[in-house]
Amino acid sequence: MQNRIQELRKARKVTQQELADALSVTRQTIISLENGKYNASLILAHKAAQFFGMTIEKLFIFEGEENFKGGS
């Protein structure tokens, strides 16, 4: 799953460690998220979205989202 974490973190001039501390995870988790090697849990996705002041949907790009019909 792709995300905008690195882009937003750099725009706010926040280090990976500072973000990790704010989200109660390790710096390695932030690195893995930014590199697309780790999919955030719903709880972590929610914390990250709150940190950046946006919805989960704006922060994370779900692959195949255009094919999702919802409720079908």
C-alpha cells in the first residue's frame, strides 16, 4: 500500500524518529511504511492520519481502490 507519509513528514520538517515517537512506534516502522514494505494497522493508520490532520483515505493510497464498489 502506498502512502504520503514521507512527503508530509518532510514538508513538516519532522524527522523519522520524531514521527515514530509521536506514533509510539520504532523508527524502523516509519522507514518500512515510507518504503511501502509495511502496511499500517488500522490503529497506526488512524494515529498517523490524526498526526497529519487528514483522513486515512487521504494519507494512504489503497491499490485497486478504483475497482472497489463498496457494499456490493
